[in-house]
Amino acid sequence: MAATDLDTWFVREVLPLEAALMQFLRRSWRNRADVDDLCQEVYVRVYEAAQKEIPDPARPFVFAVARNLIINRVRREHIVPIETFGDLDALAIAADEPGPDRNAIAREELRRLQAALDRLPPRCREAVVLKKIEGLSRKEIAQRMNIGEDTVHRHLTEGRLALADLLYAGKPDPDWTI
């Protein structure tokens, strides 16, 4: 593909997503000073990937790149889990963030989810984490775990049902699908 065609595609399809992308990055990354750099890094990765093949549609691809970039940075920086902080108010959370009550509820929900995930069988847990946290497709999960897609489907189904039992006393959230 010619560079001008790629540039035209990028300006037409990717740049209009900047407001939504910046909002996503601000919500997802703890250090607001890094958000502009993260956005630029997303743009570079999207552009480089599009040199090989233009993703269609662009929006899900851009946000998948952003999500994966954040996941990689978290892994690389070895961020300390939120439970290790004694005083969360000392983190100076901005005024536009949810209040302390919502933060406490969210932390408790995360603890419950982590406890439920820890109770899943290891391969089932791995499949659920790859799907719901890393955002991989069933095919990608099958490749990464070196198993068939049918087995991935079975692990995801078992994981969903087990998590529903553990978190909702057997009443799965109808909007949550794997």
C-alpha cells in the first residue's frame, strides 16, 4: 500500500477516535502525565500494523492496541497491587474520580473476583483470564495454551458457570458472555 493511502486511511479512520481513546487511556492508566505518550505509542503501533494490513474496522483494533499496551506496561513496571496500600486516600485521587464509597465497593468486587478466579481450575482460569483480561480470541487462546478451540470453549463455559456460582450464587449476569 502506498504511504499516501495509508496516511489518508489513518487521518480518516484513526485520528477521529482520539477523544474516545484519550478518555479510555485516562480511565485506564494511573499516571495522567503518561496519557499523551501512551496515545502516541498507540498511534505508532496502529500505523506500523496497518503498513502490513489495514485493520477493518479500525476502532476495535485501536482500542485493542491501547488495552494491550497498558497491559504490557503494567507487567513491565510491576505495579504493586492495590491491596498493599494502607491508605488509599494518600494516593491523591482527582476530584472527578468516583467517591470513596464507590472505590471501596470496586475494591471489594475486585477482591471477590480475584478470590473466585483463584478457585477455578488452573487451565480454566488461564482461559478466562486470556479472554476477559487480555482480550484474546478463542483461536488465539487455543494457540497460546496449545489446545483445541473446542477445549477453549469448554474451559470458558466452565469458567463462566463457576464464576457465576461463586459471585452470584448461581445467577449468572445475562450481559456477561465469554
